[in-house]
Amino acid sequence: MGVMHIPGHDKQKPREVTLEEIRGVMGDCRLCPLYETRTKIVFGVGNPRARVMFVGEAPGRNEDLQGEPFVGRAGENLNAILSLAGLKREDIYIANVLKCRPPGNRNPRPEEVLACSPFLREQIRSIWPDIIVTLGNPATHFVLKTEIGITKLRGRFHQMGHFVVMPTFHPAAALRNPAWQELLEADFRMLGDYLARHPEDGPVIPATAHSDALPRVEE
Ligand code: URA
């Protein structure tokens, strides 16, 4: 596999918009009806220069109350397995596709994703991570622009423009399914392995061509 440095595709990219500015634009957002039932907007939290950004689905009950993503049981699971990737919570940035809790934790509706996702897109552009870890189907479908299910997509890296994307199971779903928990943990080990072999200051390795429906990074 060829190793090549692509100028302008690294952490030197100027950040045109800060996370604070994006949050400022969001204000007391009323772009979809979820504002009527939310307690707090859950914008995102973590290192604004994170190498790895995690994307979840939407706030749950605890997140809605506290205004922070992944602070409930799913968050406890996430915290517990981060070390498998050699990561700590303060290393990463976490945001959701939806910034407000859908009532009863129902699935996000397409019109809600449409209204809210420009904020996530701007967060990704601002942070400019090397790797985006998508947790569960809604996050994966949004980032990879596919309807293929997570069980088929997980277990490998996909290239999406500048970003390497690692889709995996949602930590809440994995809590209900021990087989998925094992696979989630295997994916986190794979992520740790990738990070160890691609140091931050090392070369950017472009994706190679594949016949799969989606392009992927050859490992
Ligand atoms: N599940 C998510 O997808 N996001 C959260 O912030 C909490 C639970």
C-alpha cells in the first residue's frame, strides 16, 4: 500500500468555526418540535482537537437532564471500554446526531435529522478528527450516507472523504446483547491498534480502491 502525505488533509487544517460559535448559532434552537419536550440541549463535550470523535444517536433521559452526552448507562459502558482503544474520555469529543431527546427515546425521525444534522456536520468540520467512531445505525447512516446495517459495516474502517470512519454497535444496544458487547470491544481494540500504528504526526494513508459498496481503508 502506498504511503503518501496529502498537504492540507491533516491536523493543520485551519478551523474556520469554533465549537463555541456553532453552539452560539444553535442558541435556544427551535428548528424541530423536539424543543417542546427537551430539558437541555445536549451539544457535545470533549477535546476540541480530538483525534477521535464519537457520534451517537440522540440524548437519553440522563443526558437530557444533565446537558451532556453519554452520562447514563450507555456512557458508563463507553467509559469502560475506551481504555481498550488506549483512550481516555478527555482525549475524545462526543456528540450526537440529534441534540435533543426524542420523547421516550424513540428513534430519530428523518425530518429531525435533517433539521439538526448541520450542527453535527459543523462540529466535525471544526474538530477535524482523524477518525469518526459512529455508534449504532442512525449515526452510521448519517456519516456514511448508507442504509446498510451496522452488523455488515462494523469490524473495519471506511474512508469518507478526509475521515476514517469506524462504525460499531451502540453501547446501549450492546448492554442488551452480550454477543454485540464482545464485538463492540473487539472494534475498540481494533481502533487502539489503528491509533498505535498511525501516530498523530505520521503520514496520512489514503484509502485504496475496493470493490465493496463502500470504500474502506485497507488494514
Ligand atoms: N445514547 C446516545 O446515542 N447518545 C447519548 O448521548 C446517550 C445515549
